[in-house]
Amino acid sequence: MKKTLSAVALVAAGLSLNAQAEECGKVTIADMNWNSATLIANVDRFILANGYDCDAELVPGDTMPTGTSMIEKGEPDIAPEFWSNSLKAALDKGVEEGRLRYAGKSLSDGGEEGFWVPKYMVEKDPSLATIEGIKKNAKLFTHPEDPSASAFYGCPAGWNCQISSGNLFNAMNLGDQGFELIDPGSGAGLSGSIAKAYERGEAWFGYYWAPTAVLGKYEMVKVDFGSGVDVEHFKSCTTSADCLEPKVTMYPPSAVDTMVTESFAQRAPDALEYLSKRAFTNAQMNSLLAWMEDNQADGEIAGEHFLANFPEVWMQWVSDDVAKKVKDAL
């Protein structure tokens, strides 16, 4: 009888493991084209594949096309780092229609956006920490191609923050003060302009966000617009390309969420529970991003670096059994 019960238990355990694998099945994960997102995507792929027996693979992603595809086509299954303010109305509608689910926070502190100037400029003239001080001293921010104009570095074309930074540029009438909105061409172009200015001790004024390696390496001060935060206007107008009368408002803290399709949430509850717990603080992410940059590491190498060196962080997100499987895989 004991042998029979043991055999039954073993069969049941085997069926349970098979069910978990079948339950999770093939999982597609959006690999976004910025460092923190690709790092998280690679961490998720490794843990889901090795800890939860998912057939997990990365697929190229970006904010607008990924969000739209998840809502309309039900793929990819997971967007690990989604700055959801940028597509809030569409995402909420997708949730209401039973297509999407907010699985949890990618960044527990939320993301931070704003217009920034180097700290050394504010130390010389504290008024440069305000938008009025920036306007009065516009000539300090010399345009790299036109000495008669002033430079404001906005977001690269195609990025969602191009809309909000452009609307705020217009709302504050920066063009009337002699500023021209510069498209840096890419994320590397934007971060490179900060690094170049900082290393030369030159003036710089523009949009940026955190957590990032750049704001971890270079001390910058967020410019106060003197307006406070109008969350409703920011959501309804500032982030819209159709915003006809943008008003001045500081950026609200950005919700940075993990989005999943409802079909994935239904079929893989254990994996969903992991995603609900998986979150980085800005301090943790700043440190990892600086390591990535210093070591010229891609998302896969950075993900393995994190898993190998910070088990005290990621083991809080999973069960002991899953943690052992992940460690064995490493």
C-alpha cells in the first residue's frame, strides 16, 4: 500500500509539473529599446524559462506599437517596463474590455520626468532652478549650430515624450524667448549631449528621465515650472498630439508598470504572481544601468549579472523551489 501511494504521489507530482509547463506554454516578452527595459525583459525571460518552465522568448518592442499590438492582437504576452501614463486611456480601455491586465510595478518608486539643468549652473545662479530664471538667462544655452539661438533638447522623434516635452515647450512660450527645440536623433544622442556639456562645464537645458545611468553619473537639477502638477490636464492634453491649448504643469510621477495580456494572466497564474512581485527601486536600477554602461553590457549580460550578484533581491520575488531552479540554471 505504501509503495502504491508513493507511486501515485510521484505520478501526481509529474502531472502537476507538466500542467505548469502546459499552463505557461509559449510566452513572448517585449524587449524594449532602452536599457532598463531590456534588462528587466532578460531577467523575466531567464526566470520564466528556468523557474516556471515557460517557453519564453524576447520579441522587439517599443511603447506605442507594443501597447497597440497587445490590445488589438493579444501579443506579446508581457511588456515588462511600460511607462503607462503615455498610453493610459488606451491601456485602461484594454483592461475594461478584458484584453489586458496591470500585473504590477516595474519600478516601485515610479519614474521621474522633467526639464533639467546641470547642478553646477544652479550652484552659480540658483534662479536657474526655475523656468523664469531659465527664460531670463536664455542666452546661456547656446544652440550648437546657431549661436544667435538658444537650445532646448527635447525627445527623439517617435518617442512618446516628444509629445509632452513639445507641448510644454509651447505652453511655456520658450520659442518666444529665443529657444529652439532640438531633436537629438536618438536616446544616445540625448544622453551624449548631457555628458558632453557636463564634461566641459557648459550650459545644458532639456528633457530627461530617471532612473537612468546618466542622471546617476551627472548631477542634474530638475527645473521648477512654478505650476505644481495638474494630473488631469497632463493626462488629457499634455501627452496628446492633438492638444491645442497646452498648459504649464510639472510632470506627475510616472507609473511604470508591467502589462500582460489577459489570456496570459488566465493561463499562467504562478508566473503572473512572480511579475506582481518583481519590482526594482530607482536606486537599484540606477546602479545596474551605470554598470551596464561602464561594461558596455547588453540586456542579456546585465540580466545575468543581476541574477548572479543580487540573489537577495530577486529571491524575494519567487518561491524557494523556483529560486533553486533559477540558481541551478545560472
